[in-house]
Amino acid sequence: MLLLNEYVYSKIGNRAGGGTRYRCPNVNKGCKARAIVLDDGVILAANNEHNHEPLKYLKTNNGLYFRL
Ligand SMILES: [Zn+2]
């Protein structure tokens, strides 16, 4: 799971050439936001245009997320 600009992204797989692909879990509601994060943590590309407000998540000290 990735938290970027208050939006949560779900991992959808590995990127060819390195890195991890993420997309907004609201894709089934027509949201096209996505991101690629390289192995060193650099965000290579991100479409941060969501068609909805951010979901409210709380990150705990041990790295877990809870949906409020
Ligand atoms: Zn979205």
C-alpha cells in the first residue's frame, strides 16, 4: 500500500525494469490514478487525478493502515 498526497494506492504488480506499480483502489468507480515507485523509493510517474475525495486512512506506528 502506498500513501501519496492523502490518497491510498494499492499495489498491482511489479514494473518491468524495476519498481512497483500501484493504482487507486477506486478504479472500479472510474478513477484512473496510478503511480510507479522505483525500488529506491523514488516515484517515477503518478497520475494523481482522482475523481473522488481522498479516503480517510490512519497509519499506525507499526506501518499498518486502517480505513476510518
Ligand atoms: Zn482515486
